[in-house]
Amino acid sequence: MKRVFLFLLTNLAVMLVLGVVLSIIMSALGLSHRSLGGILLIATVFGFGGSFISLFMSKWMAKKSTGAQVITQPRTETEQWLVSTVAAQAKKAGINMPEVAIYDSPEMNAFATGPSKNNSLVAVSTGLLHNMSQDQAEAVLAHEVSHVANGDMVTLTLIQGVVNTFVIFAAKVLAGIVDNFINSDKEEEGGSSWTYFLFDMLFQVLFGVLASIVVAHYSRKREFAADNGAAQLVGADKMRSALERLKQNHPSQLEGSMMAFGIASGKGMAELFSSHPPLDARIDALRR
């Protein structure tokens, strides 16, 4: 419930801010909501605006939704090892030291998030620390550091912004065409009919599903790249061992971008919509 509440509250705040910004810009430019210029502006503001606001809030949201506790001063041998390992890997990868955190979850997982390479967070679950060897945990950390070093958070945000913009623009244009056809004998000056809003929502759902396939495809490619980066940082054998261990994992409790940059995703997801390739495919890629 906490995650759902945070998600709804954050999205409501984002929509409110973007709505105010959009109203000001459209008034200044004299654009209507049904003109092509107005629709493109709406699609761009909401498509890219939502993605980038989410990116800049990603560290805060990740900490709040998972209850991750940032290690500011290591208190145990495990915390000291985590901080020193991430520091060494970050230096080798050429990025600033990420914040390091632990969150309570039985699954073996970890994730990286943050608005830039030099302002990031790497978090690991208690399940990973309890159920993986030190070499396997080191490989998982290297995988997450590689996500940061590759700039995957920003790149995925750009891709998400582009597909969001396309979804909104195409849906509104097609909804307008359908609305004009259905209400061709009526005058709707100054407003939009219920059919426009209905088909706008329907087209956004349809195109949103198709767009998620594109984003998931890119996410899977980034997983292979992060595995390869981890192999360069700590060795392919350690990374393969970590992936083999994940076959006995609990289903992932991470959501959204955290799942996309985690070491493991949920099980039973259709491959087209999965943010992660099958573990066997990742292991085979490392062998090659």
C-alpha cells in the first residue's frame, strides 16, 4: 500500500506541475488543444516531462518505496565490504562513488538508479547478502555499477520520453479523426466530445502496450551490456556464478525502473514485455 500511495501521489504531483506548465505555454503561443501544434506540444510536455521528472526523483522514490537505508557510516563488516567494493568498482569504471544502501527483502536482488552517472544509488537486498557468496554478490554489484557507468538510466529515460510522446500524439490525432467522423454532422467548437476522450484513452492504451515492447527490448539489451561490464570488472566466472544462483530466486518485488535496472526480474513474464532476458541466455552470452 505504501508503494501504491507513493506512486499515485508522485504521478498526481507530476501531472499537476506539467498541466500548469502546459497551460502557460499554450496560452503564450495561442495554440488550441485540437490543433496539430497543440497536440504535439501536449505530447512532448507530458511524454518527456513525466520521464525526466521521474528520473530526477528516482533516488528519493527508490529509497521511500523499498525502505532502503543508505550506508553513511559502515557499522558492520558486511556494510564495510559493500562500501569498499562499490568504491573500487566505481573508480575502475570511471564514475563518482554512488550511494550504497541495503533494503529488506527475501529475494536476491539489487538495483541502480539516479539522474546521472555521478549522482546514483546502488542498493542490495538482505536476501542477496544472506544467500549469495561474496564473489557472487561482488558480481551483482559490478552489474549495477556497469548500469550506472553505461548511462542506462538517462538513455532509458530518453527512449521512454520518445515513445511516450509518440503514444500521446498518435492517440490524440487518431481520436480526433474518429471523433470528426462520428460527429461529422455536429459542431463541437470550443470543446471535445465524449467520443474523443474515449478513443483517446483506448488508443493510448493500445499504443502504450506496443511502446512497452520497444522499451523492454532496449532494457534486455542493456542487461547483456551490464553483464559484460560486470565480467570486465570482476571476471566472467563470478558473473556466471551469480546468474546461476539467481535461478533459485524469489519473485522480484521491484517495480518500474528499479526492476529494469535490477539484477533479476519477475518470473513468468512474457518475453516480449520482460525487462530482463532469460537467465540461461545471459549465462550463454557470458560464455561466448
